[in-house]
Amino acid sequence: MFRKNGGGKSPALSTTIFREYRQAFLPRSHCSRRCFWSCLHPNSLGCSPSFDELDVFPILVQAFDDGFENFASLLSANMTTAAGGARNMDKNLSFYIDGEWVSPRGGRTHDVVNPATEEVIARISLGCEEDVDTAVAAARKAFASFSTLSVVNHLELLRSLTTIYARRQFELAEAITSEMGSPIEWSRTAQAPAGYDHLVEAIKVLESTDFTTRLGNALIVQEPIGVCALITPWNWPANQVMAKLAPALAVGCTVVLKPSEMAPLSAMLIADMVHEAGFPAGVFNLVNGDGAIVGSALSKHPDIDMVSFTGSTDAGIAVAQNAAVTVKRVCQELGGKSPNIILDGEDFAEAVAKGARRCFNNTGQTCTAPTRMLVPASRLQEAARIAADVADALIVGDPLSSQTQIGPLANASQYSKVRRLIDLGVEEGAMLVTGGSTHPVDTKVGYFVRPTVFAGVSPDMTIAREEIFGPVLSIIAYADEDHAVQIANNTVFGLSAAVSCSDADRAEKVARRIRAGMVHINGAGLDTGAPFGGYKQSGNGREQGRYGFEEYLETKAIFGHS
């Protein structure tokens, strides 16, 4: 909408175009205002305006209504402010330590790439061991006082953070879409709200928890474990940060957060929110970086009392090995290869369609995605047809479009991995029903992969055993119920599973036989009060609700207290 005039110093805007956007977008909702702002200021991609900037809208409109010259002058001044002092460039290169944004000690940087356009949208600093030492020291110092605050104080801070998070939720959604490619409607309705849900749940649990109990002649006291390192992935950035941060802060721990360097922008917005909420300096710290240096330094650090890690199993093993030297607690949510047992019955077609859609949600980049669909051998072809129809109906494309259902894969590395595994599935003899590794027809750039369905997959094939983390569904035939359970459990993973059956009692019996931390019957969704975590190489420990609180608490017995 803008073009640069002569010297490129001031924007030129058509009064007609502005009037159209003024009528369409200006009113009430922050979402509409943000759409309006992005139309006026296209260079804001990846560095969204703060709500202070959104608050100038009524002033801008009044200036427009009073006369276009007044409006143009005021708008130009606002854009100079928004683009000039810019928190964005400086802050993106900074770390949040001890209550302020500070310059890193090292000089390494990393480009954050929009996976839909393959363009650089931000540049961040990558930390070094000295940065980690500084952040940990700040957290250790703050722990002495923060851990002794009352539950009332912690609730006040959490409620303030929840209010701020709700106010900035659409801003957060846009950051998630730009950094990891989640379709904007999915970011607004699933990605960003997930973090809010964890905050609400943490408040609920804290309000109802008594951290002291009597047992015989002992007083049993639960106390915050100390300084926690939170290491989070790129696929559900806000969700994973808040699943760890909310309970840690609630019980009185202090933290150092290392978000994925692939998707750090949303985490940096959350740092702003924590600051605005008024948490004491040092309680929350953020150091960007890669796993090899920052992740390793955190997990080895002698002043870190606990590590909560979400990511690949290989990375989780490295974290555990590093942490073992100082015998610190490690809570891990790792990989998955979730089975979805669909038992024969009248609701078979609906169950197959629902299972396929759940597999493809978030472009298949969900650790609990039901990527192994187990169906009766006699209905294999029927299941393949239904799943293919679901895949072919999904809209793949620009994640900023409200119509898009499948966005790009989050980064170039993941794009290469998913395409390689699809090709390997074909090479190993699986039947490619739809999709494949070629680029979707309507996309010319970006890390896009078509929703893909394989049928006739045998349990020993690579695509049936490795976590692909893309929109790829493998349909496996079973002979009977016992065979289905055997296939479901024939994996090193045990994070999640699903069972579909019109007979709920039968479904529950099958669910109890599956070696997984969570089982969804007939498509039931998650509950943020229920434990989230897995068996076997899918990790240890639990997140969410009261179970999540336990990971951040130590238990002390005091004898002789009357």
C-alpha cells in the first residue's frame, strides 16, 4: 500500500484506500487493528507493533476525518517512531537477564527465517557460556526472596501475567505464524490460546494447593526446587514455554528460558509480558542460543537445580547425560510415534476421517500426532480412500490466509527430513495413496509439503518407526484386537495413543493395554489439568495441572513439629 517518495523518507497513501481500510478495520478489536496496521506498515512483518502503537489508531482516525494532510503528517511521525527507535532490532539481539534487556557477551548471530517465504525476518544473538552464567546468577540471587513470597503474592503476579497475555494474544499468534509457519487461524485459535490455558490452570491449581501436610509426627513440606532451566522447541512455542513457566513461577522457582533459536520471537514477546506483569528482577531470564552451547551449558550448570526439556529423544539423552554430573532433576517430553487403533464398527468412516485430520493438524508437527493409523485388514482400502480424501481437501498455502489449513514446515532442516522420509517410504514398498515429496502445485517458495497418506505400511518400515514430524499418515493393517495392541506397543516411544470404537467400555480396555502416557478415546481432547507426558523413550516426568507442579517441588519432612 505504501510507496516510497523521492528520498524514501515519507509514505504516500491513497485517501481512497485508507478510507476503505478505515471503515473495514478500524473499530474495536485488536485483531482488526493489527490487520489494519499491517496494511499501513508492511515492513512490520516479524516485528509487530506494540499495543501502545495500536492505541494511536483513534488519534489517526480523527486526524484523517479532520483532513488528509493532518492524517498523513501524524501517520508519518508514528511510523518514524515505530520503525526508528525500534525495540525490535535492538531487543532481538539482546537477552532478558535480571529484569532488563542486555547485550550478549558473545558475537554469534542467527537469522530467523519465515518458512513460508524463506526470507529473513529477524536476527537474534546466540548466547555463550558467560551469558548462561550471568542469567543463572541472576536467577539464583532472585530465588532467595521470590521463593519466600506468599501464595497471595504469586497469585497476584500470575493474574497480572494472564491479563497481559490475553491482551497480546493476537500479537503472539502473528509472531508464531511468522517464525514457524503455523496457519494464522491455527495460531489464533490453538497455538497462542494454549499458553493462556496453562496460565489459567496454574492459577487454579495454586489456589487449591496446600504445600504442607501432617503425616504421623512429621510435617511434610513441599518447597520450590530452585533455579530451573526451561528448554523449549519450535513446534508449539507459546504452549511449551507456558507449560513449563506457569507452574515454575507459581510455586516460587526462578528460571532461565532457552527457546528454540528457530522460533524465538514469540518467547521474546512472552519475556516482555513477564516484565510488564511486575515479576521481580532475576525471576525470569531468557538467553537465546543453540542446544550445543547454551542448552549444554544450562544442563551442566552446577547452580541449575532442575531442567525441563521438550524436544527430540536424541537431544533429550544429551540433556540427561549433561545433567547427571550434578545429579539434578530432569523432566523430559520427547518424541512420539502415536498409534491410532480404529476398531471395526458403524462409525469406522468418521473415525478414519477424524484421525487423519488430527494427524495433519499443525502441519503434522505435533509430538502427539496419531501418525500410525491401525485398521482392520479387511477395511484397509476403505480407510486409505477416506484418509486420502481428507488430505486432498486440505488447503495448503500462505499461512497468513484465513483459509489455509496446512502451512509450511517450520524450517529448512525439517523440510529436508520429511521429504527424505516420504521418499524412503516409497522405496521400502509402502503404497503412496496421495501426496508425496514434490512441492505443492500452488506454492513456488517456502518449505511446503503436501499432506501425504501411505497405505499397506508394515510395522518394520522406517515411516512406521521414526518420528517424521510432518503431514504424513501411515496406515497399517491388523488381523485382530490383540494384533492391533501388539503393533501399537511395538515402538520405542510411548507418548500418546488413540482408540476409536462405538463401545466405550471396549475402547477403555484396549486403552489400558497400550504402553503410553496418554490415550484419547474417540477423539477426546486434552485437559490442561491432566498429566501430559510419556513412557519409554518419550520422556519422564509430567507437565500440566497438579502433576506439572510436582516437577518443580522438593519434599521435606520435619519431625517433632507439634
